[in-house]
Amino acid sequence: MANFSKSNVPQFSVDVYQNEYLPEGGREVNAIVTVTATGGGTIGSSVTAPRFYAPGQGPSAAVAVMVDCSGSMDYPPAKMRNARDATAVAVDTLRDGVHFVVIGGTHVAKEVYPGGGRLAVADAHTRDQAKQALRRLSAGGGTAIGTWLRLADRLLSSAGVSIRHGILLTDGRNEHEAPEDLRAALESCAGRFTCDARGVGTDWEVKEVTGIASALLGTADIVADPAGLAADFRQMMEAAMGKEVADVSLRLWTPVGTEIVFVKQVAPTVEDLTGRRVEAGPRAGDYPTGSWGDESRDYHVCVRVPPADIGQEMLAARISLVIPQNEQGSAHNLGARGLVRAVWTDDMAASTSINPQVAHYTGQAELAHLIQQGLELRKAGDFDAATAKLGRAVQLAGASGNADTAKLLAKVVDVVDAATGTVRLKAKVAEADEMTLETRSTKTVRVKK
């Protein structure tokens, strides 16, 4: 892990929203934990933002751009041309002083620029050289994404920087390596760099692309029309340039007899972190959240406490933010802390009321699950069950104010009555519309405070 000082770390805060009251015998405590990072010279998302930092002023970073160069990228030829242009835009968006590499991906991974197992350092000269090298990119060969990720990891790890990030573009299925090879590559890269993944066109596998982003704590999306790649790459690179601290973990400490049921990120997307726990000393565990800039995210924490009598209260969990630094387990504490409490009461109204934040995000997680189930059932030909799941999804999207998801659903079903979830499956659905709904199913809306 890299060293860091207070000057390049934003200020973190933690807010906990919960109903702490349990009925007699009640054991499950739910809380929404809002983590916010502010300050630290964050650049935001202005197009001109990457130039705001002088060399060496921003956090040290290294970026690998992995571009699919398999044969299918030539069908139509505009796809490869747009991928080259988009990568050039990403290179232009790099902040001076950032280390970078461009990788061409087929059934093998090739260094496009700078080559020789090195990283370039962004300035006017290296940006120009990289764009010249991109002009020579051509399509031909297969797809083995695990090899691209392993090369990116090897090159990124050669830089003594605090933030390591990848951008990966593919247009097809990972046909030239076994699924377990990709899984092994993701496992070896997890925690070493974050990665945003994009599928261009409609011939790629949604679960592969979203699985890459999920494993490497990045974002996933579809760019159905290759003409949209340049704008998307600029946005991704600006977001990467806005990250100021890497490897932040949510640390949960629980007292004796208390167990963690689950820990999920619920905004801006749903991501289950439960299985990623790393033990961090007695009764404490770390849940990785990736890199942070100036932003806010919400997490749903559910803990099971020992039963207690009316009138008793206890600390159910203590939440802090840390950067694990070494194998010995010493960590840099980011200073923000939140408490989850449990209080047993015989007041029925108090113990049965559901906290609005908990209710909202429980609904958003259910919405994501319903969309994924509904689309699977539709593909399998079980149209009645698919209609029921997607109808309930329409109902939830409307009730929670998730207008973007409601619009995507309306391209797959005809909405008869959103309030009751009455829908009909459309006879014909564009493949891009179905893939967009599946890819973006985990995007949530924040609860209105």
C-alpha cells in the first residue's frame, strides 16, 4: 500500500439511519450507513478538470486502458474506429503526471503503448505518442479477457502509486479461455486495482461484464451504439482522475454473541459485500469499498443480536472507515465512526415502525433482483412468471421514484397500470433495450432525505 498524508485524503463522515427498537425476543437490527467523502482538492467532473492539478499535486495514480481488438471489432468497422477514438479521448483526459498504459486485447494481451513492460507518464508528448500508437490498432483474433487483466495488473503494480485503475472495453463473449481462468484472474486482481467495464454493441455477455466490474469494485455499463464510446470513456476517465484515496474498507466491530447477516452497498448501485469480509482482529471485519473521490454512498448493514429483556439496550455494531496497510493488520483509520444500537421495548408502535431509509433500500435491492429474475424467466420462455416479476418491478420503480429504471422497464413491457404492477410482455424487444435493463438493473436512486 502507498503512503498517504492528510493533504491528499478527503474528509470522511458516517451517518447511521435505523429504528433501534426491537420487540421482546427481537434479534434482527437493520441500518443504512451513509458514507460521505468531501474536500481534499477533488476535481469533480468538469471536462477541463484534469488540468486543475499541476504535476505531482494530485494523488499519484496509474491507469490501464484495455481495448478489445478481437476480429469481431471490425463488424462493423466503425466499432474499431470508435474504440480508437474513445481511447484517444481517455488518454487526453489523463492528468499530467499520471502513469498509464494502453493494452490491446485478443486471445492474448499486447502492450500498445508505451511497450517494453513499462508505464508512460502523462504529459503533452506521451499523450501525442499514445494517440499515434492507437492509429495502428487493428482487429483480429479471439477474446481471453483474463489475459488482459493479468497484464494490466502486472504493469499497474510496477508503479509506486496510491491509486490503480483499469478501463476495459469488450464487444464479445470471453470465448477463448475457460470461465474458471477468468474467475482466477479476477480473484488475483481483486484488491490490487479497480476496474470499470463496458460492453459495446450487443454481442457480449452481460453477466461477464458486470461480473468483472463487481469483482474489481468498478462500474459496468452498455454502450449499444459505438458512437457513444468517446463520451463514455471521457466520463470514466474523469471519474478515475477524481479518485483521491484507494483501498477504503468499511470496518464492522460487533460484540460477543452478535453476528453479521449481510453488508451490501445499496447506492449508487446494489453490490453485496458480505462474502468479501477480511478478518481484522477480534470480532472485527473489513468490507472493501474501493477508491473514493468527492462522493457519497449508502450501505445496508444487518446484524443479529442475542435476545434480551424489555428495557435493555446494547451496541449492536460499531462502524469505522480504514485503509488496511499491511499483512500485520495495522490500518490507517480515516476518523469517521457510526454506531448501530438495539433497544428492547414493549411499545408496539416503536418496535414495528420501519426506518424510511431501510424500507427504501430494501425495495431497491428487491427491484434489482426482480428485474434479473424476470429477464431470466423471459429468456427461458416462462412468460407468466416473467410478467409477474417485471410487473412487481414496475410497481417498485414507480413507488420509489426510480424513473430511469421505470423508463428501461417500459421498453421491455407494456405498462397497463404502474401502481398495481399490471403489465404485458412486449412481443418484440430490441436486444439493446433488454441488455441495457439487465446491465443497469442494480442502479438505485438515493432516498429523499
